[in-house]
Amino acid sequence: MAKQTSHDNVTPHPAMLRERRQREEPGREAARAKVLTIASGKGGVGKTNVATNLAITLARDGARVCLLDADTGLANVNVLLGFQPDHTIEELLTGDLELEQLVVSLPQGIDVVPAGSGLLPSSDLHPLQRHRLVAALATLERSYDYLIIDAAAGIGALVIDLLRAAAFPIIVVTAEPTSLTDAYALLKRLGRTGERRHWFLLVND
């Protein structure tokens, strides 16, 4: 059964406590997670399946893994992993809850920061909400070996920001013409940022 911290009498999640201890040790800089953002130009290409399977596989190899559902409009991570969260990332973005109140520890050996469906489209995030999300990402990076971000489909500003923030920005495509066309549009949008770097394509056949 998934465990999620209660809204009342909040106890910091073990990963958050570990991050705090590392920060408090003099002369020690906390190791940062490898960040992988999984995105797609088009929905329905298996993006969330890729993100969840990758997270579980890394955890089975002994890594500390956090899977963050950043699709605030059409979240599916909790559906695939079979749990119903009490709280979602929307409550972090609105300032109602702290990050440690959202982290769910699952039997598969991974931690999840869940989102909700139809609550807050990622394209509608205002600057303060995006700042809160960036701050949460920084905390998670110091708490795990891998941070896997399941971004929304499309070419929205938040999707672009999350891909640019990742060490491994991965765009999932299928052989369908619409998937290829939308992935190309996403790559063109990334190209306009002026960054000269590698963007990874994963063909989900």
C-alpha cells in the first residue's frame, strides 16, 4: 500500500531528512541526482509508461529514485502504479503544502510526487508557481540518485524548462506520422532556445 504523509502533524520524509543532514554537515556538498525528463510532442505515445518503468528498473538496481509527475493537467503516474494520492503537486504550487507532505513511498521501491488530472494545466502556471516547482526540483536532486520527471505532452513553456533542466532530456516518439510531426515541432522549439546540446529521442515501438 502506498504511504503518504498526513496533512497534520507532518513528519519529514526520510529522503528530505537525508538531504537536510547532508546540508548541515560542514564542508560537505550534497551529491545531486541525475535528472531525466521524459517528454513528447504528442500524447498517447507511452511517455508515462517509459518514465514509470525506468524508475522501477533503476530502483531494482539499488538506486534511490524519485518519479515526479509534472503533468498537472492529465496526470497518469498514479494510475499506472495503482494508487490514489491524498495530496498532489498542485498543493505545492499553490503554497498549501510542503514538498515532504506530497512524497509517496511505493512497494516498487520508488518515491513519487503525484499530480492530479484536470486540475491545473501546466501551460497555466504563473511565475510564482514555476518558482516553487524549481525549488522543489532542487530539493529532490539533493535527496535521490535519480530524479525522473514525467512532463506533459506538447511544447508548453514548462515542458521546455523541464527538458532544459535535465541532464538527460528524452523525447518519446512512435512511428505514427502525427507523433513524428509533433516531436519535430518540440525539437524546433528547443532549438530556438539557442542551446547547443544533445536531445535524446526514444522510439517506443
